[in-house]
Amino acid sequence: MPETPIYRDRPVSFVRRSGRMSEAQERAWTQLASRYMLTFDRGSAATSVAHGSAVDVTGVYGRRAPLFVEIGSGQGHAIVHAASTRPDADFLAVEVFRAGLARTMLDADRAGLTNLRLAEANAPEVLQHLLPAASVDELWVFFPDPWHKTKHNKRRLVTLEFTAIARDALRPGGMLRLATDWEDYALQMREVMDAAPGFARAFEGEWAPRFEGRVVTAFERKGAAKGRDIRDLVYRRA
């Protein structure tokens, strides 16, 4: 069996904060996790994915349908809305913060969703080891942590290394959608994606139009209220 990769010898794009969950969120873990949370073998850390842990997507959702994956789903507002409006597609929310995952499960349960699953894990490892290659129709990265201090820029998610992982996870013609309210990060994203092998711009001009499928969340409203422009990018796997 291949040796499990050690992922914590390199920076990850998050700091896993430990906060108390509400009683409702605790109940979500007890009553809903078996329905919504993916289970898989871990690697060297609590949020890692062991090599060889690939899931059977058709078996997980009980059908063959387009698969949409959101990295850093937060409280789940965007992906729950998307899953509610697209019953013909399947959705996977990838997040490391348990309170956000619990909130997502509560909202999914209230909406009666059967086409949404959640993964508590480091997103690049989900794409590389949990999902089969070329299985994702769209990959969403909305408002990732900007790590705006120069000394922390190395922890940003969107790097050339990440684009190779994303490319292999996407089916040919699949889309990678990005959005941020930090101009510096938007410029870096565009520079990285323009240079990424296997990707081509799916927009004209300086920035992509706002993705209509992205519901406006409290996080996005907060950035806009502070005067930060929201910038979208979209690239197609060539």
C-alpha cells in the first residue's frame, strides 16, 4: 500500500479555530452527520485525507449527475441555495470549521436536500485523494482567506500547485470559478490562473461578470460595506 503523504510539512490555507457549537449545532452532528458527512480514512492530521481513500461518487449520491464542489463553504449559505435550486446536480461542501458544517447540515435538513454532502477536510487533499480524477463539473472558490499580510501570502490557496490539483479533478470542459473582495489576491489569482497549464479564460475583459449562481452572503455584504470591490474570475479546463 502506498505510503500516506505527510501534508503538514507545507503551509495550509487555513487555521482551524476551535469554538463552542450551539446546542442545535451539536444536535446536527449527532443526528445529521451520518446523512450528510462523508467518511474516509485520515492521513497525518485531523483534516487530512489518506491516499487511496477515493469515494464512489455515484454510490454516495445514488445517481450520475453533474458534480459541483465548493471549497471553503463557510456557513453553507451559497451551496445550500445552489443545491436547492439545482436538484438535477449534486453538490459537495468542503470546510474545516465544524460550526459552519453543522449550520450547513441544519439548513440542508430544513430544505430537505438529498443532493448535498459535506467533507471536513483540507480541500486540496479532497480533490487529490478523495474524489476520482476528472469527476468534478464545477469547482468554486468563493472568498478564500486572503492572508493579506505579505509574510502570510504563502498560505493562500490559489497557487500554481493548486491549479494542477484542480485541473486533474475537473472533467474536460469543467469550470473553476473564483471570487474575492481583496484586490491584491484577485490580481494574484488572475496571474496564477493565466499561467496555469490546462486552463483557459472563460471571460473577456479584465474580470469575469458576477456569477449569477452565487447567492450574496453576509460575508460578501460585509466586504462590500467596507468599500471593497468584488472581483470574479472563471476558467475552463482546456
